[in-house]
Amino acid sequence: MATMTARAEPARGPGSVRLPGLLWVVWRQHRAALAGLTLLTSLGAVAIIITGLPVHTPYDAYINHCTPAWTNPCASLANQISGYKEGTVPVAVHVFPVLIGVFLGAPLLAREIEAGTFRFAWTQEVGRTRWLLVKLALLALAVLAASAVLGLLATWWLHPFDVIGVSSRWQAGEFDVAPLTFAGWGLLAFAIGVLAGVLIKRTVPAMAATAVAVTALLGLFWFKLVYLVLSVAPGTGTTNPVYLPNGMAGPGPNTINTWAAGPVAQNSGRWLVRGWYTQSGGAPMTARNFAQVTNALLGNDTRKPLPDPLRWLAEHHDAFLVAFQPGTRFWAFQLVVGAVLALLALALAATAVGLIRRRGA
């Protein structure tokens, strides 16, 4: 009697599952989160477009008729644009990275660790490290795309205010919603949430910790770090001092950053870092000499015309200097800041993967 023996299948080791199949499984597992991200991005995009169209209607007329000329109708158009609150969009858009970290990053691994499902999901033939890397890469790409889209739309919304001089794309809050930097913030928030989930191992506490951490970092950059970044290696030049409302002569916010009285080509796109007076020999001016210069430039006799500041300063061997970032450096700063944020995100994600590999959660 003949006997038949079954041929043993070779064991399939970790990593034998092909990438397309793995991507399909990751998509199936996280399709609800990706759908939520798509919905959130779409709602944000629609809101920005709907609220931005009324701003761009007078802006289009302003661009067509008011550059480089400046007439009374142009002032009316500028007033229409400035009537909208440009600060609302940067504040609202900054909520997006917080939501990314809280609802996408923090639960990603914390939920599996807390429920214990990682013991099954991470011991399959695909391999724990490969599984984690594909999962993180797929979701990070989705976050990157969503953040870049909202950053582009936020920049489009804010552009009219930059042109008329109400605000500047360099200033805090607006600088970090430009597409390159905002994409970096989205990635960093996502990575913070992932690492918090691995460390805390409980979903709700990890979400709370992520919300606090991301909000604190965004606030720190908004109120402090952005000014330190933009003060790196500025150019210098001589300019007229601006007469401030309190009677002092100084650089003023309208010297370079913005220009409320109309477009000025030579100041377009620059960011003022600081301004100071120098006396003969180039040394910074003392407080006493500064008071004398202020009185001379402002004049005590209202019947006499004010002297030309640059000419007066030159005659007395004094100068008013400014340190500024040229407008051509804006995207270079964007690229550097965005790259730093992305590298920080990569480091945090690598730390989370390393902890999972070493401790098995």
C-alpha cells in the first residue's frame, strides 16, 4: 500500500511579508484615523477659503490699481482689507498640530499597549520593527501632506495683509504657518504623541501629555524662539529714524517690517531685527547724546520745519543703523526651521521604535 507524506512548508521568518501587503494591512487598520485626518484637513481648507475670498476681492483691486502708485482709492481698499482680523487664522491653524498629536499620534501605540493586542500584532512574521516603521511612515506622510496644504492656504489667506503692511510674514504666528515650517510642526506633534504613548502606555494620559507638550512648544516658539531664530546673521544698513507717537525717535515697527502708508519697494519683504544710533567713530550713542539727537530731530519750535534726519545725522557724524533680514532669506529660514523640526520628529520617532524593540513595550 502506497503512503503519501505531506511536504513541509519552509518556515517564513520575520520580514517575509511584502511591502504592498503590509501597506494594505496598515491602511485597513488605520483607515478611520486617516479618514478623520482627511475630514479635518478638508474642513480647515474650506473654512480658510470661504473666509479668505472676501479678503482677496479688495486685494485684487489693490494689486491691479495701487502698485506702485498710491492714491486715496487705494487707502480705501487697504482699509477694507485691514478691517478683517488677520490674527484669527494663525491662531486657528495652530490648533491643527495639537489635534494631530493628541488624536493621531498618542493613541497609535498606546492603545495597543494598553489593550494588550501588541502581543499578537507585534509577534507576526512581518517583524515588529518593520511593522512599526511602515505604520509610522504611512501616517507621517499623511500628516506631512495635510499640514503642507493648510500651510499653503494660510499663507494665501494672510498675503494681502502683508502687502498692505498690516502684518508681516516674518512675524511670530505667521512665520510658523507657512507651508515648510507648518509641515515640520505637524510631524513633530505626531512624533511627540507617539513617544508619549510608548512612555505612558495609557491612551488618555498620553493624549493629555501630548496636548500640553505640543501647546507649550508652539507657544514657546511663537512668543520667544522665532525672534531668536530671525536674529541670526542679519544684514545692516542706514535708514531714516521714525518719529514715534511718544515723541522719541527710533526704528519703529513700520520701518521695515510693515508699511501702513503704502508700498515701499526698498523695504519690501524685510524684517527689522533692531535699530540703534551711533556717534562719531561708530560707537553706540549714549543716553545723553540720544536725548540731544531726539530734540534736534523733533524740534522744539513748531514754526520751523523738521530737518532731514539722514542729512542732519551725517553732518554731525552720527548715524541711525538697523539690523534686518532681507526678504530673499525668508524661504531659506523656512527651509532651515522646517528641517530642524522634521529632524526632531525623526529623533523622537526613532526613540519610540527603539524602546519598543528593547523592552517589548
